[in-house]
Amino acid sequence: MCQPKQIAVDDPRFLELDTFLKKLQGEKGIAMIALQKAQQLFGYLPLEVHKHISAFTGISVAELYGVSSFYSQFLLEAEGKHRISVCMGTACYVKGSQKVLDKLCELLNIKVGEVSSDGLFSITAARCIGCCGLAPVIMIDEEVYANIVDLNELEQILDSYRSKEAAAVTVSVASADNKGEAEDLA
Ligand code: FES
């Protein structure tokens, strides 16, 4: 089953975070500063990072989550360029959303909370997104994809995003080439 990946306890970024936190001892507002630094180092703030900061500072994990979930600057999960939200609400779950989630993880070779190797996609398990009559449902960014009963559809959906990205790269390379030619002629 597709579960979130954990950051290893011996990850060297924890040492860097500790060095930073030592310098802050005794100061006010440490929770905010610690979380900002941790996000800078890890890119997002999973549970193990909250636990680590808690152990080091004595601030409870609940209090840290109170801060990190309140401010939109903090990411609780890693994010790719396109965020795939798989609805795990009751209606979608009954209609097979777990299989949808597992298939997406398999296709992208990632787990929930990770980013695909090309940086394009991340996966998150979401609560009901309000389209229960169309279950099972996923969202990619703001776009809703309904009735995902044929799992083969998922590959086509992902490919449509890959194609758009490839086209965008081609256009930007072409416009850079045109600019270069114009400068050569000037
Ligand atoms: S349960 Fe999935 S949209 Fe409501």
C-alpha cells in the first residue's frame, strides 16, 4: 500500500538544523523561526521534522503543528509542479480510491508526500472534495477528474501533463533561439 516515506533520523540536514537552533536558545518566537529554517532545509515539514524540533526545543509537537498548519507559507507535504490529490472520502473509498492511489504511486514510482523524479508530480491523499456523485475522483492542481474506474486512464492523464510541459519547454527554447538570431542580425 502507498504510504508516506519518512526522512531518515541520521539525515545530515537534522544536524544543520540543530546547529541553527542552538544559536536561537533563549530567544522568543523560536517555533516560527525553527519551522522556517526546517522548511528551507527539507523543502517541507513532515511529522519527523516536527518531532525533531520538539525534542530539541521542548515545544510540543501539537504546538508546532498549530503554527505550521496555520500559516500558508509552510508545506506539510513535498510538492511537485502539479499536485495530485486523491480523494479518500467515504464515497470515493467505497468506489476504489485506494486502488487509484496505489496505481498513481506505481506509475510515478513515488509514495504519498514524495515528488516524482522529474519534479512534475506529487501525490496527496485528500478528504472529500465535494464531487461524491462522481466518485472516485482525483484533482490535479484545480482540475477535477471524475469516475476513475478504468485505472489505465491515469497514465493518459499523466501523459497529458507531461506533453504540456514538453511543449512549454520547446516554445521557450525556440523563443530563446529567435532572440539569439535577432541579436546576431543587429
Ligand atoms: S468522497 Fe470523494 S468527492 Fe466526496
